Amino acid sequence: MSGTPDVVVVGSACRDLVDDDPRGWRLGGGASYSALALARLGLRVGAIVVADELAAGSSEIEMIRDAGVDVRIQPGSRGPIFINTETPTGRIQETPQVSDPVDPAALPDAWRSARAWMIAPVAAEIPDVWAEIPPPDAHVALGWQGLLRVLVPGARVHHRQPFTSPVVWRSNLIGVGVDDIDDVTSASDLATLLRPGAEMLLTDGIHGGNAHRIGPDGTIASTRHWHSIPIQSYVDPVGAGDSFLSGVFAAQVEPSLVAHWPDGDGDLRLGAACGSLILEGPGLFGVPHREDAIARMAGGDNPD
């Protein structure tokens, strides 16, 4: 890519161990899903990614590049490996390999003036210094759940309590799922950890979710609700949160994407469409194209 991208995506390309792929694994990670989704929605995307040798040479990375993403693999880096088990009470993860941090030194100078940034950690691989990288007027999105995972090689992944940090405080749009926080942590509790004016997308699967705007006193100033959109077939839940956040973020960065939507909240509707479609394909192969996401926006809503 020559010049400055519309969006810079930062994170890791993990490998999810699976039984239905001849390699024994499938590429994943918030940065992989976000970069591909944003590119397929029509934005110019540059991605700084940590990845081990197998992930870096994967067909999925080539698919992301074919979509127009300028993927820069951090030299000598190593992304995480996950074993995912879906249960009625949520996903259980184990990790044979943790992630290296993403080094800002890998960022091309021309990218530093980008108007939008997607911070997409999956394994707490984004150090605090990244809060200082985007320009002051840039729109910054964060997949917060990726900072809340604690990884120890060979052990089950567990969640830590939500906390503020320079990266959290810098973010304008923050996505997190109800299954990433405990039952006693409320949306109001989370709001105190975010900067005034930020918007928090609290997702709740088939029940949709709520977009909370943070007021100047650290309380929730306003709330928008969205409904989920029914799917045609259920294949794979991995990447749903990243795809939803990417759809909302893309519409905020490029409002023309949802100019056709008549009822307001087109950003949330585009996110719901992307989150619906991703469930219908395996891994990154379920990431929707722009025309499919626009068509899915017109689908019926799931009842809450």
C-alpha cells in the first residue's frame, strides 16, 4: 500500500487448534478478523500483526492480502495458539503458546497519520505505549476482551476483572461481551473505566446488546439498543464479536456505508449484519463482503 491507510489494525494472528482442518489448526485473532472485515467493507487497511511462522505463511493471511490489506508481519514474532471448547455456559480456552507483544517500531511512518485505528488484541499483546501512537483526532476502536485474558502456556485461559489502562482510556469505541465479565460487574461499573465521550458496545449474543455513551462524570449518559439478526445456518461462533465491532467501526469511519439505512443507528445495524453472517462460515471464511452485509441489514430481528 502506498500512502496512509484509512484504518490501521494492530494485534496478533493466533492459531486455533481444530479437528476439521487438514493442518490441525485454523487462523484466527481479532486483528485477522478485523482487518479482513474492514477491507471487505471497502476501507483501505494496513495491519501490523504478530504471528508465528505457520500463521504468517497461511492461506488465510494471503486471503487477507487479496482483500487489499497491507499486512506487515512483525519479524521474528510469535502469536498465540488456542484450543477452544464451546460449552452451554460459554467458551473454554487453553493455550499451548502465548503471544509476543506488538512492537510499535514495526509501524511504517506513513501509517502514523491514519484517521482510524482498530486495536484488536486477543491475548493482551498490546502494550500501553500504543495509546500514544494514534494522532489526537484519530477515531480509535478497541476489542476490550482481548486485554482481559490471562495466558499461561499449557494452562486454561482465565479472565481478569476489567481495568482501565492508557489503551482503554484512549479508545473512542470499545467492544466487550457479557460473557467476558462476571455477573456482578454492571455496565455502570465499566463506564467508570472509560474516557468521557467514549461509546461502549456491550454485546449479548442472540439478545443483541446496548451501546452506552459515557458522560463527563463517568456515568452512562445515553444508551442505544440493537437487535441481533437471524442466521440461515450455524457453523462457527469464533470471530462474531470482532466482526460486529468492525461493522460498527466501519460505519463510523465511513458513514456513506449506511447512508441507505432509513431508521438511524445504521452503524449498529451494519455491525449486527456482520456479526450474523460470520456465524455461517468456518473462521475467517465467514467474514462477509460489503454487498452481503448490506443485504443482511434488511433481515428480520431476533426477539430479545
